[in-house]
Amino acid sequence: MDQDVLVLNSDFEPLNVCHARRALVLVFLGKAEVLHARDWTLGTVHGTYPSPSVVKLRHHVKRPLPELRLSRRTVFARDLFTCQYCGLTTRDLTIDHVVPRRLGGGNSWDNVVAACRKCNTRKSDKPLDQSGMKLRQRPVRPRYIPYISLTKYLAGRRNEIWRDYLPECQDFPD
């Protein structure tokens, strides 16, 4: 029952990702309807039910526009868990300041990138031109801010069924 389920607002806008157990509770209470189910079923004392993959709320939930915070997790997600110097894709990444903090570079979307430990050590506390290293792409603040977390959004883009409901964004290629 620990499968992720995409929760859509009544206007089909992605709102959240929850566990199958929570999605079934929403369906049983009449607050949501199942749009897509998986091939397997979930057994309860009252019978078996298809495991939901996508549910839609029956009533509209109004939410304020989300704010994408700068954090390690969101920087790694923006950079697709790839070192921005050598291109290595790994979960063992560090944060590197393109312009070192000692030279006035701050914590901003256009100054921090994901870097593997080897490249971060090699670049050290030097500006790019002195380190002899080049960025694979210029760091920018993502334009699209999903209601669901950035990491869940990127994971959801790999789910073929969810892809129909998640808006495409040029900031994050598939």
C-alpha cells in the first residue's frame, strides 16, 4: 500500500502525491474518484479494490501559488542529479558556488549548482576562469513551480500515466 498516487484538483491540476491508502480513503469517503488504476488490487476486510494510480477530487481545493525555495534538494532536482561540470549522474552530490562566497557570490539560483565531490574539490574556492572548468549549462531559477514537490514532479514525469496530467516544462526535460 505504499504506492504513490497522483491527486488532481477538480480541474485536473496536479495537487499532491499521496500513498494508495490515503487515496482509497478519499475515494471511500466520496471526496475523490479513481481516474486510473494499476493492474493489481488491494485487499481489505470488505473486499478487493483496484490500486489507484491517479485520483481526482470531486470539489475544487483553492491553494495559494507555491514558492520554490532554494535548497539542496531543489538544486539537485533542477540539475537532474547530474554534476554540472563533468556530467556524472549520482545521488552523492555537493553544492558548489559558481562565484565563491568569499568573492561575493551568494546563495541564489543562478550561483549554485550540483557538483560531484571530485569536481567540487578540483574547483575548490576559485572562480570558473581560474579553475579551468566549464559549466555544462548556466544555472537559472526554474520558471515552472509545480504544486507538488519538485522531486515528486520530476519522478512523476517518468510515470507514463501521470505524464498526461503533469504540465510539460522546458526547464526539466524528460
